[in-house]
Amino acid sequence: MKRSFVIAMIIGIALFLGMASSQVSAQTRTESVFNGHRIIYPQSSIPQPGRHHTNYFFVDSDVPNPNGPSPGDETPGSLACVYKLVTGPTGCPIATSKNLPTGGWGAIAIVDAGDYPTAAADLHAFSSYFGIPDANLTVRWPGITKPPVYGEWLVEEALDIEWAHAMAPNAKLYLVESKQVNTDPTWAAVKLAASLVAKAGGGVVSMSWGDPEVAQEINWDAYFTKPGVVYFAASGDSGIGVSIYPGASPNVVSVGGTRFKRDLSGNFLNEVYYTGGGGGDLGDLSPYEPRPSYQDGVSAIVGTHRGYPDVAADYCCAAIYLQGGWYSVGGTSWASPTFAGIVNAAGNKQTSSRNELTWLYSELANPAEYKADFKDITTGDSRCKIGFDQCTGIGSPRTYVGK
């Protein structure tokens, strides 16, 4: 009787929290503690040979909260306030930073693995909660057959579409789903995403996944050259594996991670490099990609090879909504769609990633302009220096100018 009661309780709780088989799976995870928080890396974020991995982690729990976001999670309003995308209250406290980003043009395409059957409903719930206009979302995939659901990729997909939309709510949004084959998502999904963006008049593609660099990657760089499209990718999370492609491609804007420090009242204090957020490691000098021309001005740092990340954004921690509950997550998987959305909303409409990167790196030539347009992150690691460094590239966004 007792055993039957326990089983019934477990089933009831699972149903209440929406933990169906298509949800977050109970596969192998790794855990650590950072700044008093339990950090949980899902199996999908643990690098394995022959497949790309996600770049997110759970904070404190991988069980959804049906009652709302954690009070400490950044919201679209609080992040936009800190980055001066909107006007907000002094200190940009999470609880009272309600002004939201506006703008966006053309399209944003998110490339991920696996079908996300509740994408539209979850995005609507997230947007409604924060007061964001509903998205114009279309889900596509290469070929005829829809991909299957991959449980732990659902978190990645929710994170990507919700925060890209939050930063550029007027942009057309595509979620391009791929099957897991030898590597996932497939290059066919990347090509489809770029084609959809180009047909919508231009915009950006965000890829929060990656794989350790390999020599043949230089042959894949051509996948990121569709005219009218700027590509973004997570730079990787060093806590689970350094170095990733496509973030290492010279045809992609690589986005690293920072962390907001707040006081006990929730007021923003400063932004620091998040050690393990894709920067400051030997893996951030590509062994295969030669230095692109836009990095000639930082050759003393990167030498003869491509250095990354190029820029950075907040890495921990974000609120996301997925199938009936809220999660607290972090990682460069959050930073990439966030920065991509900011660039889209800035409306400079660069026609390629190389043009965008040349635009970004040109900021370094004018110290006053650079200081006004970017936050130069110099704390969090001894390798974080004034100007460009391998911690956070040229830094995190300050206003829409220069993006």
C-alpha cells in the first residue's frame, strides 16, 4: 500500500510539472557549485565525439517551477535596463525594471536540434508574462520529415526563441529544427535558416550549439556567407568543454559570457567576466582558422589565428518558460540569441558577418566612441584587459549604437 501510494504521488507530481517523456530527460549530468548556486549541466551540454552540444546549464534545479520565474532571474526588462536599451529605474533592479526593448526588422532564425511541439504556446506564455507583443513565429525543418523530439534540446529551443524575440519583438522569427545525424544540427538546417532570413529581407541567424574544433572546419566556413545574413554563435562554456565551432569561424560573430553582480537589494553593481563562459582559455585561439582582417588591430593578442569571442552578454541567469513551468538557466546559449536580437533591433542592417565584425572591431580605434558603445569588461579573470581580450572580446553592449 505504501509503495503504491509513493508511485502514485510520483506520477501525479510528474504530470503536474509537465515532465512528460518529451521533456527534460534524466540522463547523465555533471554538477558544480558557483557563487552559492548549484549548476547542473544536462547531458546535451556535455561534449561527446561526433555531435554538437548545447551550451546551457540549469541553476539550482532542473525541475520546473509552475508558479513563476525565480526572483533572481534576469528578465527582458532588467537586462535591457542594464544595457541601456531602454530607460529604467536607478540600479535596474529586476523587480521594477519593466520597460521592454522594441524594434526589430527582417528576420531572426534560430537553428536547433529536434522538434519543439509547444514552441508557439510557450513563446506566447513567456511573452504574455512579461508584456512582450506576440511573435510572428514559423517552425521549419529541412526535408519532408519532421525531426523527433530531443528532450534536453527543448530547453535550448525555448531559451533561444524567447530571448531573441524579447530583444527584437518586431522581427519575423523562425525556428529551424534539425535531426541528429553525425553532427547536429545539420548544415542543411543552417542553409535553410539563412535562406529564410534572406527572403525576409535580411537579418540574423543564431546558433547556440557547437562542437570542438577540427581541421576540416575551414571547409564549413562557407555555410555562413549568405548575403544579407549575419551569423551569431555561442563561444562555448569552458566548464564543460572549451573551444567550439561554429563560434570559431571567421564568418560568425562569437558571443561569450559575462555575469551581472547585484547588491542585496537587487541593484546592478557591475558586470564581470564569467570564468568558464567561453573566454580566457587556450581553446579561444583557433588552431585552424587564420586571423581574419578585422582582427589585424588586435594581432598582438591573437597572433596569426582567429581569436574569440568577439563580444559578450550576460551568461547567468535567465528566466525561460517551457511546457507549464519556469526554469532558471545560464550559459553562452543565452548570450548568443540575446546579442543577435540586440544587433537586429539596432537596425544597422549589415549584409554579412564580416561586415558586422569589421563594424564592431572598428570601435576600438576611437576610445571615446568605444567607451560609449560597449562595456569594457576588465574584471573576473587576470587575463581580462583594457580593450579587446580573450575573456569577452570587445565587451558587452551599451545602447544600440555601434551594433
